[in-house]
Amino acid sequence: MHAVRLTHLATPLIDDDIPEPPLVSGDVLVDIRAAGICHSDAHYRAGGGSVTLPLTLGHEIAGVVAGTGQRVALHYLHGDGRMLGKEVDGGYAERIAVPAANAVPIPDGVPFEAAAVMMCSTATAYHALRLAALRPGESVAILGFGGLGASAVQLAQFIGASRVFAVDRVEEKLDVAASFGAIPAAVDELRDIDVVLDFAGHPATTLQALRSLARGGRIMIVAINLRELAIDPYRDVLAAERHIIGVSDHTREELVELLDLAHRGAIDISRVITRRVGLQAASINEVLDDLDRGTKHLRTVITLSF
Ligand SMILES: [Zn+2]
């Protein structure tokens, strides 16, 4: 079958012909219909993260179970903690074998490509808001407006946030944020924010956002590129009883809840998908290059037609 793979770190992905995935007991074989291209994939291609080579990238996957036709989206973590598209082969391919428990049924009316994207960026945004224990009437600020931000705005509005601010250095992204109902803002304009979602990971911005928090406010660290943050523990955290909270991955239960929210029309993730490409290395590498540079696109999905 055709797969687009990473064979050496810091080199372009290649088109490859590999054997059908071996099916062990308890697995299901899934014909892939959509696979999201995530910023993490650009990070893995560049040599960040402990990937197992050679590797088929892609951890935002939706398709149909071979034989039964059941529409499913895939939870990307195996029970043992290994991740699809990182430690085991992922979704930039025609088919994938996964433990049956990882295949989450997609409700009617939710397209494959939306379901695929929900497996990572939307799920991470949802997990962050759950860990933040966002309550109706609280204010939210989003640092870095991309696929995560666009999901987070819709979810925060659904939970009942009073106002949702968006901070980004790219003017066009602020326009997109506004179209989703967020209020474009500069970080130094933020005051008395209850929950900050840091999807950007620029230390100076993170620090300013921490200082904008209301008493008891929470800043959620989601960005994987934030390495160091110099804080004054008394002034920045202790005195106002602020919380700095790390966010990593999400749970299968949250995926089921999210797909149900999409089914009920509470969130519309189709709006986050702004570009589609085929399963070819050249076009996927271009998207990853674009992500490395800082793209204007929210989310790109590989679509496979049958
Ligand atoms: Zn991802």
C-alpha cells in the first residue's frame, strides 16, 4: 500500500510502497479517509521528539473499519502509551491497524476530515479547558491562533465563557479569530483574565499573560516549544494565588464527548479546515514547510477518495 514516510530525521518525507499492516488479535484494519497534518508532524520531521524510524507520520486519523464499514476516528494513544504517527506507524497511508479500543465511532453528520482533526487539536483544546475547570461567565485568552485556537474559541463559547480574547502576531490570524467570535487583543491589553490557553510558547508573551491573570486565574501550558520561563514566584504566582498548569494529550472519553458535541452542532470543526491535499509526499512536505514558516492556514487535511 502507499504510505508517505519519514526515513531520516530532518529530511523530506518520501512516497513509499509498504506491506499491508499486520493484524494482530484485538486489532481492526481501518481504510483511511482523512488524516490531519499537525504542527507536531513538522516538529517530528525536523528531528524533535523521540520518533521510531522509518515511520509513517500522522496521528489525526478517520476512516472506515474494513469489512464492517463502521465510520471511526482513532484515539492516537495505544494502551501502552505509544503514539500513532510517532512511535508506531500513523495515518499518512491508505490503511492502518489499531487496537479495536482505539477506534471511536463517528456519529452521523460529522465528516471524516472534521473527526480526524478533532482527534488532536480539538481534543487538546478541550482537555485544556477541562483541566482549567472553566466555568460559565469566566474570561479566556488564547495565545497563538491556529487550529487549536479555533477549536478552543468554540468550546469556550459552548461552556459559557463571558469573553474570549485572541492574541497573535499575525494580523490575518486575528481576523480569523474575530470571524470565530473572539476579541483580537495585544497581550499587554489583557486584564483580569480567568483562563489563559498558551498555544504559542513565546516566553515573554507567556509571562505577560501570566501577569494578566485575575486572582485564582489559571494559565494552561499547551505549547510544546516553551522551554524556559523565568517567573517571580511571589509577584507572579503566590500573591494572587495563580495556577500554572501543564496540558498533555487527552482521554478517549473526551473524544467521545467531543464527537457528540459536533453531532449536536455545539461545535463546527469543518470551519477549521482551510486546505486539503492528496496522499503525496511532495504536497505534504509543502504543508510541513509552511507550518515551519508559520502558516496562515488553520488546518490542512489529507483526503483519500475511493
Ligand atoms: Zn497533533
